[in-house]
Amino acid sequence: ATPSSEPGTSINFYAVTDRETLSAVQALLAVPPGVRLGVGRDYTEQRAVPYDYLEVAHAWRVINREKQARFDSFRQGLTAAPPVALREAHAAAAAALRRTQCMRGSVEPRAEANEALLLHGTKPHHLHSILFEGLDPQISSDGLFGRGTYFAEDAAKVDQYLGVDLRDRKGEPAHALHRLHHKLYTNLPHKGHVYYVLVCSVALGDPSRTRDGRTELGGG
């Protein structure tokens, strides 16, 4: 695909259409057997019909060179940390995605910084600013573990934060999603009732482990 650019920025983006990459993204959204969708403490939007899987409709690659440079500087500053074990199926899917044509030429992940591909779910009205300005913990809402940007390896958990994008708004200049749709769906069909999940490269460093946000597992 031919990348498009955001005027006045160092951002390129393009639709991903090769089957290898789409299959790898689909694998990242696989839900383990026995895990239910549509339930959980963080759901804020009732879904119209029951569902038991997540299907990739389209995918895009967004490259923000300014944010990438800041991320590279940040991860280089992290001290080496013990490896963090992710779910085996997620780790395999992430490794497969990194080997795809879409990801070739990307900066190699820094293992000692526990760099991993993780998922982030969001509502449609937040997506334009996230894609073209970046994730900003300073404007995030408070969560169970405080204010910040939350990621997960579990697609069922990410699903709890999604909001529906009902239909194409390219022909509605006054609509809040017009700018987003004009960029994402210029050459792709909006399939209706879609949701958005981001696959992000995250440097975990040496994380704490907790179940309640107060007590560190294995610590005090």
C-alpha cells in the first residue's frame, strides 16, 4: 500500500491488505477457549447481540517518527530487567506479526527492556487523537491501578473498553468521526458496527505485579 501522510507532521499511515499480516493480527485477537466476551467489570457499553469472537475487518499501520524517536530514547534508558513471561499464545502471535512484510524494517524490540506487542482498546471518538497525536497518560481516566495508559495481552479484557462505530461518516462533515473516517475509509468500505483495537509496542521495563493495585505479588 502507498503510505499517506498527515500534513505538517512526521506521520505516515496506510491500510494493511496482505493476508499474512491480517492473519497475524487476527491471531492476536483470539480468545482462549472458555473465556467469555461481553462480560467484565469494565464494560461501559451494552452490545446489541451476543458474540463469542473478534474478527479483523481492516487494519492500518501508523508510523509516527517523532513519537518513535522519543520511544527509542526512553527504552534505551531502561535498565536491564528480568524477562516478563506473556501468555504463550499471545507471544507466538506477536512474534508472527513481527515477521510479516508489514513489520519488516521496524526497529528490533529491545529484549532487556521487556519490549512487547500489547493491545489497547478505545472508543471511536478517541481514536483520531491517539493515531495522529499518540497515547497520552496525562489525559487518561483513573483506572484500578491509577491514571495511565492501560495495555493487555488478553483480547477479552481489551474488548471491555471498546465502543461501537456504527457507520460511515465521510459524508457528514459536522460529525465527530468525519476526520477519522475520511482518513481511514477513503479507499476501504466501512463495514458497519466496527470496533477499534490498537497493537502497540510497549517497553515494560521491570514491572510490579499486583491483583488489587495495592499489594505487590511476591513483595510487600
